[in-house]
Amino acid sequence: MTTPHNDTNEQNTNAETEQASFDQFSFDQRIRSGLAAAKFTTPTPVQQSVIPILLERRDTIALANTGTGKTAAFLLPLLQHLASEDALKRGPVRALILAPTRELALQIQKSCIALGQQTGYRCGAIYGGAGAAPQKKAAKASTIIVATPGRLLDFMDQKEIRLGGVDTLIIDEADRMFDLGFLPDIQKILDRVPSKRTTAFFSATMPKPIEQLACTYTKDPKVIDVRTEEAKPDISHELFTVPPHLKKKLLLSLMPLLLNDSDSLVSKQKRAEHSPHSKADGGIIIFANTKETCRALERTLASKFGEVAALHSDLSQSKRNKMLEKMQTGEARILVATDLVARGIDLDHITHIIQYDTPDSPDKYIHRVGRTARAYRKGTAITLLGEKELMRMLQMEQEIGKSFAMRKLGNFNYNEPSGNNKNDSRNDSRGKPSFKRKPQGKKPNGKKSGGNAGSRGAKPRRKR
């Protein structure tokens, strides 16, 4: 097992990073054109630290938070390596990038196509939840492949993809791979690609199994930790205690205030140099624990605030892409989601996170909250919870080392009984069919239904 050498102390200072530019890396002119088209002018701390090492074709372990430009940190040296070797444009596969989710895989593919547009190198994506035939075709005609582990292994077992020419392997969101149980799959993939290669691990944290994996499959790696050098996210953590039957009503009361606050926050923020997709308006993500709650909130919010995007497991990949596009283009400013998007989705204009349902672990809280204050922006994380959940959240406060502020919305009646709450679905029976069985054989007065032949107005029975 190789012991990694830590180069944390060799990093440049923030002042040096601010004065740096991408010109220092002497990229191929075609790559510089891609940078210009993407409006990248100043490297972020992780780019400043990682790019020179990967240009030297050194194995690397990089510790950096999401939203700091790490995708470009590994794509740019990769494109430069291919350009310098005049690699074939449409295969065979020379570079393999592993990602934990299909959303992140598609996001990396999109960035690769944008930055390498002038180079002509084909970048294909392989992921589950979509048709395999187009992906198999792309795998045979791409020089760069971005893949999720499960679908990639399927293709390898079916001999639909050949990785004998891979000389660059990137593993992104390695800790998320561990969370999702992909470590055995990754080990199988690593054992089946050429050992003579440059390998890079990118991760926000370094669990022991990931550290062991990285040390086993890298050779004298340089460890780059820019988590202490990059601008720390400025996130305020707020708790709103509310009776369960008033939670939806409180959310609807908060939304106009939060949308206005989001506009104000974005107008005061400097647009991040490495984040060309920043929106003129801020966005809000609302997390729910179930897809049923997610769908219900989507309908309610859409009726009040216009276009609302939603992401949950019931949606096909094409619909997920459309929902993300709505948020990325600004067509929708509100996204209601399950933990499907807790990590790996690049929406850098999110100013507020609302946890409609409380998370069940500190890790889940951190991943959800990590969707805001990206690209050096400020953000607010709001959790709506009942009194019974408060103690658990206060325990979580100690575990994650964050300070939670207790908040109350002025002019909101927290004492309103459940019967008066119009948003309480339990009391809204209008338009809903009744499934109670009707009484059979007897009328309300207790007489039999068939014993009224002699009563006034009753018709005599016809004799047969």
C-alpha cells in the first residue's frame, strides 16, 4: 500500500490565486477557446492547486467541497493530455470518469463538451435508468467516457465497451460512492483497467475505506486539501418549530419573503468567475422525505407561485433533465426534491434550502445544506419541525458543529387549531368520493325497506 504525500502546505495563498489566470498553464489554443466561451478567467483554489499536478501526469487525491470548480480541475488537464498526444477524436476510450449518480455523470459530460468543443474529442455518458442501445453506440465512438459504476460494469461484462486503452482514470465524489455502496463495483472496475495510468480521486471527505482504496490504486499520490483555503460557505442555519398541521401553511407564508430575500442576496453577490451559469434570480430547494410529499408540495406551490420543478425517483431521466433545465434557465425558481439531489447537482444560484421534512442523519443534513452557498455565495438553511423533532435536531447541532438559530414568523398564528387550517388535507374532503358503505336493508327510521307496500304513495307489487 502506498503512503500518500501530503502537499497541503505547498498550496498557493488566496492572494496569489486571485492574481492568477489560466494563461499560466499554457493550454492548447483549442482549450483556451473553450475557456473563453465558458467565460472562465480566474482559476479557483482547487483548480490552481490540482491542474499543475495532473498536467505532470501525477496520481492525485484532492479534497475539496462541491461547487468549487473541481470538475474543470480534472477536465482541463485531461483535454490537454489528449491534445498533446493528438489522440483520436472518436475512440478508442482513453479516459474514464466515474460518478456516483446519473445526474452528476450528465453534468460532467456537459462540462466536458463545453470546454473541449474546439478539440473535437467525443465524450459519452453511461448510466442506468435510460436506454442502453444509444449508450453502447456512444461508448464505441468516444475518447472520454463518464459513467456510473453499475451500468459500466454491465457493459464491460457484455463486452460492449473496451477499456484497454485507458490511461486516465478519475473518480469523482468518492465519498458519495462509499455512501451508496459502490466500493465493490469500483474495485472490480479498477482491477480491469490498465495499471499504467494516471489516477485521481476527488472527495469532500475521506472515510477510511476510501482512503484505503485510494492508497491501494494510486502510486505515490499527491494529496491536495483545499478545504481550508477555499472560501468557506457562509450559511445561516435556522429552525422554525410549528405544529404539524400548520407546516404547509407556514411554508406558504414564508415563500414570498424568501423569494424577495433571494433576489436581494443575489443582487449583492459578485458573480463567480468559474460559474458562468449563475442566474439573475436566486433559487430555492425544498427537501421532502418522500415522493408523495414532494408531489403534493409541487401542486400546492405551483398554484401559488407559478412554475415549480420537482425531482424524485418516479421521474424518468428525460423528465429529470427537463426539471433541472427549468432551474438552470430560470424558468422555475423553486425546486421540490427528495434526497435524489442532495449531492452532485450543480445549481449554483440556490440561496435558500428548506427542509420540509427533517433529515434522519447529520450526513443527510450536511448534503442537503451543501446545495446552497455554492460558488462562494451566502445561503440560508431552514428546517421546519415539530416540538417532538426539536430534541433530535439539537443533538444534530452538536454532531455537525453548527449553530442553529430558533426563528418565528411574525403575524403567524401558531396556535390555530387543526380544524381551522384550510391547508390541512385531513379536513379537506371536498371533491373526494366517500368510500363508506351505505346501510343495507333498513331505512334510517329502523323500518325494513320492503315493508312499506301499504304506506301512502307506495306502488303495489306486480304479481307474476
